[in-house]
Amino acid sequence: MSMILYYRRAASVGLLLVALLVSCGMQPQVPPHATPTMSSMFGTQPTIRPVATFTDASNDSSFPQPTANPTNVAQATITALGENKLVVVPVYDDALSVGWSLTNSFQTIINLEDRSHVASGHFAIKAQPKFNTGTVYFTLDKTVVKGISRHKVQALRFYISGGDNPIDKDAMTVAIVGSNVYPYWVKDDTSVKIYGRVTDGQPVFSETRLSFLGINKSVPPKTYVKVTVWLNDLIYDPLYTYVTGFYFKTDKISVPTFYIDDVSLLMQPDFL
């Protein structure tokens, strides 16, 4: 009982002391609260790259309006600089640029001066696969004065059409190829390897279907579609020093005839 009386008296003394302080205009000192810590989930969030967005090629004022509006056609816009800030280096614009060749194409009849379906200018490339599988292969030859450094190339851009016919989104693949030794294309070049993976007899460079390049549905007839292939987004590609070529390959699904126009590489401004 004596302990209970002791605590009651102590409490009474405490209350009396507070009352005296208040009556004298003084506020009792209260220890400040510690600043609460912020959970990491509320901290600065990492920057998320935008997903691919799609641009109707018929809205591009530099090209004639197609006779049919394309639906769900695309241009990937994932890049640090932005496509409009890159340097456009032509590969085909009514004619092949110096150093480029199509002689390594196979199982495909090619006309470099077709007038029937043109995106811009006077001509387009007409490609007629002889079988279901045919390849239009753009390669740099030995006449190139200077190689094209891979780290300077941001993207491959082209316009594609099926002419009077649609192109199925899974009917064609696109691949960019390169070398660690040669600044030009060399047949059976094995200088690029993917370490930890057996690549004998297998493609070293990824073949990307149109469906992964923004073509969600078939390319409509009589319509050109702009496609931009960002090299840094080809996550299955190996590291290499020089870009030496690229190709379009039809696969499994028959593509009677297709047309390619205004083919170019998008380069960093300091590519020279």
C-alpha cells in the first residue's frame, strides 16, 4: 500500500507543477518527434522507357497519300535522341547508295526501278520470292571507304508494301548483320559469336518478325508502312563492331510480291 501512495503522490506533484507553469505563462517542454522515414516505395521511381508507339505512314506529308488507310501500322519511337534528331543516311532512294549491293539476295527476283508502287520519288524495289522463302539482302561491299560503326547506328528505317496484296504480320522477318573484323560484308564471316551459346549452323543475328516491329495486323493493300528497327532493342543480338548489311526474308506464309522504298540508316549526329 505504501508504494501505491507513493506513486499517487508523485502524480499529484507532477500535475501541480504543470498547473503552476501554465498559470505563469510558461509551456512545458515536449521532446520533438523524430522525422518519420520514407519507405523506398515512395522514393524516386526509375524512368520507364515508353512502349512502341504507332504512326500511320499516310500522315507523313513527305509521302503521297495511300489509296487505303493502314490500320495498326507502326513506327517504333524508342530512342534516347528521338528519330528527328538523328542523321538519315540513305541506303536506297531511287537507287542504291555507293557501296551497297543486292547481289547476295537469293531465291528472289529483284527490280530496282519499279514504277508500279512507289512510296516517294520515281522508283521502288520490287521483290518476287521464287518460293515461300526468299531473301532481299542489302550488303556493303569492299568498295566502302570507311566502315559503319555499330555504336553510331541507332536504327534501320524503311517503307514496305505488298502492292495489290496485303502482307501478313508474320510473313516476313528483318535482320541486321555485322562483323568484328571486316567493315564490309563477307560470306561465312564467323567473327561474331554469342558466348555461352552454340551458334554453329544457327543465325547469330536475330530475325525479327514484322509483328514485333509494330505491325499488329496485315499491311493493307496499296499501302506503304514505315517501319523503324531500333538496334538497341534487339535484345538477342550479340555485340559487334561494324554493321555490314541487313536482309528481309519471307518465311512460311507466301508473299507473292512486296515493295521496299526509302531505306536508310539513322545515325548519331557525330557518325562521321
